Amino acid sequence: MKFHLAHCSALLLLLLSACIKDDPESLRKDTLILTGIMEAGKPAGAIEIFTLNNDGVGILPVSNADVSIMGNGETSILEWNGHNYENSSSDMIILEETNYSVEVRSGDHFLSGNTRIPPAIQLISATDTIITVDSESDGTTVFTASWNQTDGFEYFFELICDEAVPEVIPFPVTSGNFQKRFKGPTANSGLFLLDTDFSYYGQHRLLIHRVPVFYSNFYFFNPAGTRGYLQAGYDNINGGRGCFAGMTTRVIHLEINP
């Protein structure tokens, strides 16, 4: 999961509005902000580090930091790729139910944070993943799933069409409603999909992400790209501001047919 620069300006300005009331000048000139999420089964990264521009409005990426991820007896050195810090050479793969820490050194700054990766999502039930849709439907349930609930975690979702040249489903009503229906994290351990949640026929992936409650409190997700917009002033970064968290994902493959 990556946080993209084009969507970070609004995130950071909202974050800073919640936490610079006492000493705004100090934060503008000196404070670094870190965002990153470690996903089970993926390489360590990506980490983004920012500071405020001199005008207090824009943001500047920090590209010259030394960034390390530690966990399970391993250390991964992240490298700047022009956008963020990623694992480019280490074999470290993030493990479920494992503690990880991040350390960042940049000039006189030292940032650190800790997180624990959530447990795996275990499906309890799921209906047929080969789905036939009626193009004249105005909204009918076509898929349901439920999974094990674990205290301290919430969920958000993505729906991705994998067709290179997707064929539009000619519904008589507005379709492609998935993003509107699943706008942010939820504590519910189940979901149902309507045929009108889909825009296209063909192969899709439904991604169920499990994140800590504190992370869902911190971010309001954009399900189209799992990019967050800051919701509250929470942070778990020592020496700076931001959020370092863990995530597990369950992928369900769906086939949508006429």
C-alpha cells in the first residue's frame, strides 16, 4: 500500500491544523511527518516523510533520510525512489502478528515508531464467486461474505477490475456504486455486494483490509486507491508526527458474467 504525493497536501494540512495550535512556527520549520503502513505478505515499505514548506501551505518531501524497518530479527534499509522510501534489496517480507519498528535519521532529526501487524482474515462464509448479473437490474444482492472478528481492528475494502479492455454493464440506473457505499473503515465483519456496485463484466478482485482501530481513527480512506485523508490529530511517531501501522489483506476473486 502506497501513499501518493498528489493526495498528501490535504492530508498533511488537516493533520497540522489539529496539532500546531501551541507552537505553529516550530512545527513549520522543524517537524517531520511520517506516514507508512506495513502490509503482511509484502516487502517492507513504503514510507513517506515530509516537512511543511516555508509558506506553511505546501509540503516538501524529505529525500535524504536514512530509513530502516526492524522486525522478526531482521533489518531492512529503505531507499528513496523519487516518491517515497521502499525496500529495494532486502528479502524482508512483513509477517502477520509480528512487531515492527521504523527509525528515520535526517540531519538533526530522529523519528521512530512501532506497530504490530494484525492477524490474518479468516473467511467464515462466502457465496458463489462466479456471478451472473441482470443488466436490467436496479440493484440486487449478488455476493455476501463474512469473516472472523478480532477486537481492536476495523476493515476497509477495494474492488478492482482486472480486465485489460473492460466491457461496460449497461444497467438502466447509475452503477459502479462500490466506492460510494464503502467510503471508509467499518467495524462490521461482513459485507454484501449489489450487482450495481460493478461497472464491468469480467474478472475482479475484492480486497478486504484489516487495520488497527487507531489507524482507522487517523485516516478516512479513499477506497479507490486506499489513500487516506486525515481525520484526527492522532499520531504514534516519536520525534515528529504521523502514523506507522500494520495491515493484513484477504483477496477474493470474482467473475462477473452476463
